[in-house]
Amino acid sequence: ISGFTLSIKLTGLVLIFPPLLPILRIKNTKKRIYALLLFISILSLVAFPFYLRSWIATGNPIYPYYSEYFTTNPATLAMSKIHHQMGMSKFGSRSIISFFTTFVKLASNPEWNLDGRYGWHLFPLLLLFLYGNIQNLFLKFLKTFKNREEEIQINNNLFLSFYCFFLYLFWFLTAQQARFLLPCYSLMFFLAVTNLKTFALQKKKIILSVIFALFLISFPYTRVKSALFAWKIKYSKISNKKYLHMMIGEDFMSMCKKITTLVPENKIVMLINEHRSLYIPRKCVIGTPLFQEKYLSPPKDFTQKDAVLKHLKRHHISYILVAFNPLNPDRNRNIQKKWLKTRLAMAELLKGGKIKLLWRSSSYSLLYIPD
């Protein structure tokens, strides 16, 4: 499991510690070394193929990050720098007060710039978690265990609680996006339920009723529509096309229809500021400068209209779809500023007839480069 988490995302590295720390606590040196080598071998066996794929394809096993250690290509280095900036985009806040109050934001409103919320039932779960830790610390300090099994259980719970705190601290100091807190939330939920067992039956019922009531209040009812449509697709009640029309929006679907009408099937469409290539009804490439390294990167090399036109023709780009409002979750405003002169050069080409406007809406424009 640790190997799979590490292969999915580099930050999955923090999830290898739960199985690693008990190994380091083994008293017998030979057994500890054997267990450690076995753990590292299995971890590497699972994770290595995923990094090997990136290494073969790009020359960097952790692409697009830390490219300065693997290449001197200016386009790759500029792209890597932007991805580092996107990874460090500010969500939430990093003050001492926020460290203790972020749970209010996570429970209440996604508009607090945390990219999501968990609901008001987070509070009773957090209180159960804290209550159990205070109780366990008190018992450990006084050493008033009923038996050896209870002592082991309390030590294990305290270890998991410490690790839960570590996950929260790691999240707080990094991206602070709600979805990245799920490992911490899942562990806290497990420990809260474990602590609930210590209450009398009547109190359990009251606590569970409060949690359930807050869950119903916080339930994202607006998302039910998406789930129902997804099930309808599975059982062929509605078509994929209709689902996209309802869920993505009229403007996106109108753009897809225009591409179907105006772009020949054998042509490639370059996408700028629009990365949902899966739904585009033609073969396409992502061409947002700095988001990738192949096209129009680094922007400082493409500030003149002749350089831009020559570059596009060299890559056999005949059609360009430009979105006016970037929608990708890791968007960075600095990207738009850094390739402003490239946009101005494209505007000059459009004004001079070297690039033609085929279609425009409130969100998109479709451009054509004559041969």
C-alpha cells in the first residue's frame, strides 16, 4: 500500500511512516534489518515502475519537478519552475491562529479558499478524537492500566494520534486543499469511533444522533444530481453526450460542436488554457505555455509574431482553441502574465490575417492558421 501511495503522488512519501516506525522499534538488530530491507524492497518493487515510466519518457523520474537536476533545456526548466509554483499555491492561511481554527473553515464553507469542506459533523468527531487522546495520556501518565492488552491498545492509539497530528501539520504547511487532508481525516475518524466505545450506551446514542443530524445538515445535496446522472449513464438511461451537456455546460458543448463542424478529422487542435482534452472531438495537444514544455515555451523566445508563426507551422498546428478563463485546478495567475507578450504576438498575427478567427463565444475562440 505504501508503494502504491508513493507511486501516485510524491507527497505519498509521508504515508510510509506508519509501517516503517514499528519496524525501527524491533529490538533484535538482525530482525530489524531484515524487516527494513524487506519493506524497502517491496516498496521499491511497487513504486519503481511508475517512476521508470517517467524516466524513460522524459529523462526525469519525478517529472515535472526538480528538472534542474536532469536537464539544462530552458523550456523544461521554465515549465518545471511554474509547476513548483503551482504546487505551492496558497490555499487557506498559515498563521498560529489558523492552525487551531482551520477546522471551522473545513466544516463550514468551501469559499474559505480550502477547495472543499467536510461538514459540521467534523466537530463532534474532532472532540471525540481529542477526548480519547486526553484520556489515554492521563492513563499512560498514571500507568493505571487494567491489563497488558489495554496498555498495548493505548500505546497504539497514541502512536496513531501522533501520526494523525503529523499528517495535519504536513497538510497545514503545504497545499492546504481539503482533499489532501483525507488521510488525516480518515485516521481521525477511526480513532474517534474507537473512543466512542468507552461511552455508556445512552451517551453513545446521543452522540451518534448529533453526528448524524449534523451530517444531514452538511450533506452536499447539489452533488446528488451528478451521481444520479452517472448511474443513468451506467444503465443507458441517458447518453454520454447528454450527460456532458448537463454537467459541463452549454458553452463547452457548443465549442465541441463547432470543432466537429469546422475542424477536419485529420487535423490537430492545440488547446490553450483548456486542458479537458478527453472531451474534445478531435485529436488535440495541450499548448498552454509553461504548463508544458513543447509548445511556445519558454515564452521569452516567442515574443515576436514571426517566431510564433514559424513555431506553430513547424509543429503542424493548423487550429488553436483558446479558453479565456483557465479552469484547471492547479492554475497559476503568474502563467498568464509570463506569456503576455506571446499573446500579443498572436494578436498581431490575427490582425494581419496570418491567423484567422473561425468562431468565438463568451468563453472560447477557435483560430485557424492557413497553410
